[in-house]
Amino acid sequence: MNIRHLSLAVAAVFAVSCSQKTQETTQSEVAPAVAAVQADTKEAKVNMDMLKDPSKATEKAPETFKVKFNTTKGDFTLEITRAWSPLGADRFYNLVKGGYFTDIAFFRVISGFMVQFGIHGDPAVAAAWRGARIADDPVKQSNTKGYISYAMAGPNTRTTQMFINFGDNERLDGMGFSPFGKVVEGMNVVESIYSGYGEGAPSGMGPDQGRVQMQGNAYLKAEFPKMDYIKSAALLN
């Protein structure tokens, strides 16, 4: 990756959302995803009240916990350390407990840099969370290979989008990206996530985030059929 492309890639991590209106999705459209989570895991149950109302996602996370992701490429496990990024860990814990990570696309995958996800496939849910920002946490760990941080659109703009570092991206530390956990099992799965679409539009051939927010998985699955997805996420005992 040359300097110009690297600069574009780093800058694009900040571009995580847009303020376009969304269309409501019916309960019947959400039901298949709900059923999929309940079939895949006993730990994660979809809480539609929380998904439509982020103000209900207020539970404090344990000091350390693990989350297993089941994806279209296999499973990987994250270990979260709350002391590294307390507000970020709490948000992540509530998202997992509420069943947020159901049929969630890895919509931005840049080889050698990172894999980004977290926009909900139901536009109504995505709209509810787009403004549910949390304050920044001080950076206590470095963005090295396997560490996970939130994407941002500037200071105090973390919501639900996050990324896992493919390599040593220490340059992100000084930009305020605060890791809250790391991959402890299945990094080979993370690295195998489809990256053929590359950077998002308009800089690259990947999806336009505005359309992802407004049209959800209907847009992604129609126009980016090779994209990989999180099928479910569950807290491990």
C-alpha cells in the first residue's frame, strides 16, 4: 500500500456514518435474523426493545469477558479488558447481550490494515444507534495485530462500528483509537474474511456507507454477494 493509499485508508476509518433518513423495516423482515441467533447460541437473545432504544443498553461489563463470533468464515474469540477502555467495553457488552451482532456485514476490509463492521443490517436499528455516541476513552493499549477498537468520525463519536487490526497500526493510537480487546482465538479466520471489495465508495470499489445505513443488508447482499457476515455473537462463561 503506497503512502497515498495508506493516508486514504487511515482517514476513512473516521468516516463511519451519515445523517440520511432511514426506512422502517417490518417485524417480519427482522424475524429470520432473530431466529438465526436463537438457533445458534443460548447466550445471546435478540432484545428488540434495546435494539430500537440504545438508552436501555446501560449494563456495566465485567472486568474481563470473552465473546465468540460465529461468522460465514468460521469462529473467532475476542477477550475484552474493561480497564483498557471502560466505556467502549460497556457498549460492546450490551451490544452482544442484546443480540445486536446478527447478520452483520464485514463491509470494509482492507488487506494489511483492518476489517470493519458494526452497521446493523436493519436500517431502523442502524438509525437508532447512529446517534448513540459514547465519550472517548484514553488510549491505554496499542492498535497492533488482533486488537479491536471503535471507528470514529472525530472526538466522542463512537457508536457501534469497530475494526480489528490486521497488522501493527500504532499510528492510530495518537488519533484516539482506544483498543478494548483482542482476538485470542481464530485470528486466521479474521484474516480470511473476504477483502476483494477493498475501500468503500467513493475512494474504492466497496459499499457506500450512506447506502448501508439507509438500505441495510438488502443493498449489501444484492451488490456485494461475496461479502462475509457475522452470524451471531455470544458471551462465553
